[in-house]
Amino acid sequence: MGFVVTSLIFTVIGILASLCTRVFCNSGPSTNLLLVTLVITATVCCWMMWAIVYLAQMKPLIVPILTDGE
Amino acid sequence: MRRNGGGWPTMDLLRSEPMQLAQLIIPIESARPTISYLGDLGLFQFKDLNADKSPFQRTYAAQMKRCGEMARKLRFLREQMIKAGLSTSTRPSAGTDVDVEKLEVKLGELEAEIIEMNANNEQLQRTYAELAEYKLVLQKAGEFFHSTKSIAAIQQRELKAQSLGEGSIDSPLLLEQEMVTDPSKQVKLGFVSGLLQRDKSTAFERILFRATRGNVFLKQAVVEEPIRDPSSGEKVEKNVFVIFYSGERAKNKIVKICEAFAANRYPFADDTSKQFQMITEVSGRLSELKTTIDVGLLHQASLLQDIAHQFEHWNLLVKKEKSIYHTLNMLSIDVTKKCLVAEGWCPVSATTQIQNVLQRATLDCNSQVGAIFHVLHTEESPPTYFCTNKFTTAFQEIVDAYGVAKYQEANPGVYTIITFPFLFAVMFGDWGHGICLLMATLYFIFREKSLSNQKLGDITGMIFGGRYVILMMALFSIYTGLIYNEFFSVPFDIFGPSAYACRDLSCRDASTQGLIKVHSTYPFGVDPVWHGTRSELPFLNSLKMKMSILLGVAQMNLGIVLSYFNARFFANDLNIRYQFVPQIIFLNSLFGYLSLLIIVKWCTGSQADLYHVMIYMFLSPMEDLGENQLFVGQKFLQVMLLLLALAAVPWMLFPKPFILKKQHEERHRGQSYAILHSVDDPLEMDLHPNSHGHEEFEFSEVFVHQLIHTIEFVLGAVSNTASYLRLWALSLAHSELSSVFYDKVLLLAWGFNNTLVLIIGIIVFISATVGVLLVMETLSAFLHALRLHWVEFQNKFYEGDGYKFQPFSFTSLSEEDE
């Protein structure tokens, strides 16, 4: 699927989630800011983890060596 | 002291609510209701203005004593109820608002009544026990006389029937024979009858024998069931005894010995008819007493039951009164004795609410004068107050456990809400276990309302309090489990086919050379082919270690950036220029560069050895990189970064103390000029006492402080980055344990093709998973994620030397235990 495409998907999901929290849990500007911060932090954390694992497998130096009798 | 970061929008929970020191002037007649309403509101923290007075000198000491008395009476009533086996856990019957004065009187009455009932009951029980013992003595001793008499009568008949004077085997007691058969030879014998404890009976016999030189005769009969001892009230095993003696002296000795052994003596008539009469009389009295006692107990029980219904309500009322007077004692009384002055902290946002409360109290008391609320200005540091809801409370408590935030400094709790469960999940990653955690915590969340009213045990209470934390932890664990591709250690290919395939169709060297990557990278997470291969561990270890470094460097950078925002908020330019900038440069030129190298190596697939690169960057920076070159210009970049890092260290260390010294001197110099020139300027006069407070500036102290800070940061940069490797370590442990339980327990049991073995295997698998992985590993990962937050993240920016806002509130009373 490609690194860039999936990262774009993560970004879009993050933006959608922030908009949803704005719409569904609207309770004052300072609370909204907190909720949006939380959503963005969560998105960034999840993206980082996915990106690290994806990048590590793009051009591998170690290949799987099966055990005997597999 | 309020400083603004300059036009930035506010965010809930990031900084403490602005607080103000307020002074309330309350007229005496409306003092009590005012405090009571403020307690209901729960937003005002009173300062103790009478701190130097002893508890007896305070204004409301008498009322406190009365409340203490009432609390004591309530405790007494509770003990009585517990003794009677009633529980007081009925919820307080809200509504019947009892007046405190009346309650006091009522409690006094109830206490007196119950004490009297208890005393009466005890007396009756004692009399009952004595009568019961007497009855036993009558029965058993009567049996002696009766049995021996009948045997003596039989003997008589036998003697008459046969003229042989043979004694039979069970010849009656010698003295019975004497008494019954030969009245002329009768010796005047007396007897003592009574009850004695069984375990003392042998000693009794021996002492009796010795004291009277064997001239007494003791006969004992065992009482089958334990009976109640009148003096101690407990059930003991007793024996009925009858002692036959002759002579006054013997009698005295026997009586004394009986008294010493606490043997109760009862009179006994040896006439049979009289015995019978006595027995009936005693039985009658016993049944009378029993009914009386039962009626008494019933009365007591009903009284206690009545009390039990209202107990919690009264208890709460008394506690409230006590706390109100305790608070009133903290207010200082005005000279005219007409009003009380209160000082305390409250949030700025609560001003209108407090003013409304004051007005309501004035109206309720029909007082002439209203209470006055005005704000004081002070240099004292206010308490820290965060408005948390049921979701954020647990996370804020986690942060507060380390240290309460200084007033208005950035609260790490904001990021902890997300990063703490995330780091937990990195160490826990298994979506099967994540689903189990989710189920468990959803149970607690759905039964929130009913569980919050119950009293839970210690551990369950803690889990219930942290249910939202565990919910976040479970959700993130499911995500990381999908990324690590582990469902109870079994991988799935949900997101498409594996990227690896055999080199050729025969798959000859799959076990020697391995597979090769033919398709594009597995789109989401770790490729499912890796599980169970021989090179799984080298691959995963490399991946997870590098991931830990990258996540760690990211979180530490976030910490340093938060310190920038703190410095901006408090308008502390020094900290920005001489602390934030060199810290960012130092951390990123070393470990940020390492992260960059990791990413470049992954992207290009080069075979460079990163250990080698980093170490030789320091040891011989000018040397050629050879096959470790990852990109063009790497050597130049490395030398630049090394120089920057080296320059950052003195940048952190030297300028700040010297500039602080210069600033202090300027201020001091400015002060002395002000004193000489304008004496009547009120502003300067105000500043003068302040400067005396801040006058101490020890340059050596400041310099050493800065030195420690610098060393801590520089060394910490290495050690903290390495500390993040625990993310790798725990994740490896978890996946290995999970894999062992699956392969060696479940699959082994499956291989036997026997249902019984399979069932045993499943049971062992489930208990091992729950006990080791779901409980122990959860606690372990929780602890390590906590440590990473408290130490590695927070020491970049957090001071945490504030104190928490603890308002006077009645809601905290009901959680207090007696």
C-alpha cells in the first residue's frame, strides 16, 4: 500500500476524529482544545508505531529461516 | 501572581486553575449556616488563623467537646448494635432533618437506657445461672442419696433373706450403711454440696484430703453439658460434688477450700419430700426468669433496630457538626466580638458561587448585616487545583503521586492520558490479552453506579478507581497487538498475504538460507511468517530495540518542549536561552542523530553498523567511514554535530549563574538608590520589605545548582535513552511467555488426542494466562510505564513542589472511616 499512502490515511483518520470530538463532545473552547490535543497525540503515537514497524520491514537485512519440519 | 503566556488559548487541565486569596467577614449569628453552606459547595480552603492557639483556647472549644461527646455516644451505640448482630449499613434515610440539639438530648437518653438495660440483663443472667446450678446440685446430689438408699434397702432385704453376712461387690457406701442400717452407731455427719469446675476437681480432691487428713469423703458426679458460670458468664464444664465431714473444724476448712477454688455451694436438704419441693420451686423460678430475660432481650433488640435505621444519618450529622465547628475554630474573631474573619483560597471561577452562598446564609438567618467577600493580594504560592472529571481523575492521581504540580506549571497529566497507556501497550502487545483486559474493565464501567455506592475491598477498590486507565490500556494493547501480530502468540494474516516466499519452487533451502521478500511489505504490522522461525528473535530484537530508542527520544523531546512552554508562561527568558536551547541541541545532536541514522538505514537497507558509527563518531571523528557510510556528507555532519554538542555543555552551565548574579546586583543597586532618594514614595516602601526576603543570593550555591542540573541532563541523556530499552525487554518477555504457554501447554495437550488431557491442558493454559500474563505482566508493564513517565519524561521539565487544593467539603466526610 505504500508508506506515504498509509501515512496519509492516518492523517485523515486523525483529522476526522478531531472533528468528531468537536461535534459530539462540544463543551467549551478550553475543553475542546484538550480533547483535540488528546486525539492528535493518540494519532501520532499510533502512526509512529506503525511507521517504525513498516520501515523496518521495507528492506530487510535478516530473512525468515524456517525451522525443520515446518 | 498571574502571568500570561501571551495570547495563547487556554487548555483545560494543562495548568492549575487561577486561585485567589479571599477574606470573608461573617457576622456571628450567620456564621454556622454560612460555613455549612460553604461545606456543601466545597470550593473554599480555609487557612488556620488561630494556629498558635491551643485547642482549649479556641472560640468554639465547648461545642467541639459536645460534638466529641455525641460521637462517643454514637460509637457506644454502634458497639451495642454490633454485639446484637445488627448491621448499620442501611443507607441514611435522607429527609428527616434532625435538629442537632434534640439529637444530643436523644443520644443521652438512649445511652442511659441501653446501659440500664445491659446492667439489668446481666443481673438477671447471673441469677438465672445460679438457679440453674442449684437445680443441678439438687438433681445430682439427690441421685446420690437416692441411689445409695435404694441399694442400702436392697442390701437390707438381702441380709434379711440370707443369714450370710457377705458383702456384695457393689456394697453401698460405708457411711450410708451406717446411716441407714445402724442408727445407734450413727455419727453426726454433715455435708456440703455444690458445683466445681471440672479441671480443678483433682487438685480440689487432693487438697481436701491433705487438709482434713483423709477424714472427709468426696463424691463427684459429672454434669454432661457445660453450664454457664454465674460470675464469668461463660459456659464451663462442671462437676457436682458432695463432701461428707465430721466436726466443726473440718467444716471450716472445707468452706475455706471451696471458696479458694471458686466452687459455688448450695444448701441441700436430705429429706426426700423437701428435695422434691425444692426442685419444683427452683424449676418454676427458672422458667419465670427465662421469660423475663427473653422479654428484656426483645425490647433491647427492637430499640437497637430502631437506632440502626437512623444511625448513619445521625453519624453523618454529627460528623458534619464537628467539621463545621472545627472550621469555625480556624476563623479569627473580631475585637468587637460581632463578626468572624475567614481567610482562604478559592478558584477565581468560583467567586459568584461563593457570593451567592453568603447571601443565602444571610437571608436564612434574617441577619441585619451581610457577609463581605473581598480578595487579598499576596506573594504566597497558591494551592494547585485541577478540575477533573471521572475519566481524568485517575490519570491526575498518577501524576500527583509523584508530586503535585507547582502553581500553574504545565501539567504532565495532559499527555499522560495518552502516552501512559500507549507505553504500557508497547510492553504488553497482544490483542488477545488486550481483549481480555477490555472485557474485565467494561464490566466495571457498566456497573459503575452500583459499585460506587458499595464499600469495595482494597484491591477491587483500586481496580475500580482505575477503570478508565485500564480501558485505555486495553484499547492501546489491542492496537499494538495487531501491530506485533500476536493473538495469544499466534499470528494471523488479516491484512493480506505474507511478503515472503521461498527462493524457488522446491523450497529446498527454506531452513538454511531462508525465504526472500517477493511481494511488497506487509501493510500493517509484523509479517505473520516470522513466528516460529529461527531468525525470529534477531529480527524482532533489532526492531524493538530501535523502536524503543525512537519512542524514547520522541518523549524526551516532548518533555524539553514542555519546559520551553513553562519558561514562556512564567516569562523566564533566561531559561529559554540558556537552558532550553542547549538542551535541545545536545539531545538531538546525539540521540536525535542516532534516530535519523536508524531511519536512514531502514529506508536504504544499508548494512552499516550503527554501534560502530556512533562510537567512532566520538573516538575518531575525522576518520573515513568506509562501508558504514549511509549518506553523502555524513562525516562532515557528524563532526558538526559533535562540535555543537560539546558547545552546548558550557552553554548550559556558565551563562545563567553569572547573569543571575548581575541581575541581583542591579536590583540591589537600584534598591539602595530608592531608599536614599524618595522616602515618601509608597511603592518603594512596599518593595523594601520584599527585598529583605529575597536578598540572599549566594553565587556559589547558584553555580553548584546549575552544575548539578547540567551534569544531570548530560549524563541523563545517555542513561534515560538506555532506560527506554525496557520497552523492548518487557515486550520480549511477554511474547516469549505467551508463546511458551501456547506451544508447550495447549499444543502439547492437543497432540495427545485425548479429551481428558485436552481439558486439563486448557485449564492449565487459562490459569497460567490469567495468573502470569494478565495479572503479573499487567502490573509489571504498568509499573515500568509509570517509571518511564515519572523519571525519564518528567525530569525534563516538571518541578512538582506545589501543594494540593483541599477545600472544606462535606463529600470528603462520608469517605472517612471511623
